[in-house]
Amino acid sequence: MNLHYSIGPLVSLIAGILILTVPRLLNYTVAIYLIIIGLLGLFGSGTLNLH
């Protein structure tokens, strides 16, 4: 059995849980998420998968 995890949905899930538990983290969570997605896009690793 092979399981493939994509990094985008995993980060989104963690960010969503953090926002629900501590709403004041919304600005920081969104900013960090956008920075990570931007860096992945710049370096061409947008399809980074964990195997």
C-alpha cells in the first residue's frame, strides 16, 4: 500500500486547526503559509510530495 501526502493540504489543515484554537494567530498563520507557498513556487518545488 502506497500513501502519498502532498505538503499543501497538510499545511492548510494545520493552519486551520491553529486558527480555530487561537484566532489571534490568523495573521501570522496566513503570512507564514503565503511565504512558504511563495518560496516553493519560486524554487520550482510546487509539486513537492512526501513519499
